[in-house]
Amino acid sequence: TMQNCAGGVTPWGTWLSCEEYVNNKNSSQVSHGYVFEVDPRNPSLESPRPLKKLGRFNHEAVAFDKFNNAYLTEDRSDGLIYKFVSNSPNNLKDGELFALKVKDQKDSRNWEQPLTKLQKPYEIEWVKIEDYDPDEDTVRQEGVSKGATVFARPEGIIADNESVYICCTSGGYLKKGQIFKINPTSSQESLL
């Protein structure tokens, strides 16, 4: 693996290590930009196996909601926030990847003007990422083309029993950071 970043713990006690580097696929080299699952209880060394369904992009960190959905951050100045919905419990090998779309908000960064208001709840939805393992670094472009909202370097992420909290390192007018909260439900979700 290469240039691994924050990652995060799964509800079943394994660790996810996230690559914050994407290269173009080439048959003469290893492809990067994936998430890897490590079991710290396993005393033997394992070969790295990428969890390709979690996407191929500049991963930073991951956290899980109370429904065991994985939320992933993309450390870029025009990064997206992703959600992975697994097809089976405690297994990240198969499922679907989505990008966050805030209703009526294409850009949450607030660099030029305050488009995203403080303490205002926003309705959200998730747009499906079809090409989760592209040859080039294009997952973000697919999400944006489908209406996903751009964030300013989404990095840190943590969850409790009610919400998922995301830190965007360079968001806001002064580019000193923003914190967003997602309130996951089984149907309607919101962002604050």
C-alpha cells in the first residue's frame, strides 16, 4: 500500500487503512487509491487486498453509522463525502458506493460567499457511483456530474449513535475549517 492516511475502526473490530494517493492504472505497477482491512487480532502478516467497492480516490478516513454504513472522506480541495452500503453485515467486499448530494448546494466550501449557512439543516441524498474503480482519478468527477456537493478537504470523520461528524480542513471564508454533521436515518437524512 502507499501513503496510508487516517483510516478508521469497523464495528466488528478490524481496522481500515486508507490510501491517500491515486495513480493511473498501468499493467507494470500496482494501482493505488484503495482501502484495506486489517485484523489486529490476527498474529500473522496478510497480503494487502484492496476493498475496491469502497472506491478508488484520495481516501482519508472512515467512520460507521448505527446502520453499519461506512462514510468515507476524500482529502482534496474539491473532495466529496461518500457512503458505502454493504450487501451483507460485517463485510465490505460487496455493496454500493454513493456520493453526498446536499439539496440546492453544489459547493459547500464557502470560499467566495457563504452559500452554506451555519446551523441550518439541509436535506441530502446519495448519488450512486457506477465506476468505483476507474483507470484514472475520476470517481469525484462522476459524483459531481451527478450533482454531488463539493467540500473543502474533508478529512477527519467520527460517528456516535446518532450522527456522523466531518471536518473539512480548509472550508469557510477564512479557509480555517468547517464541521458538518450528518444525521443518518433509515430513510430521510439531513446535514447540519
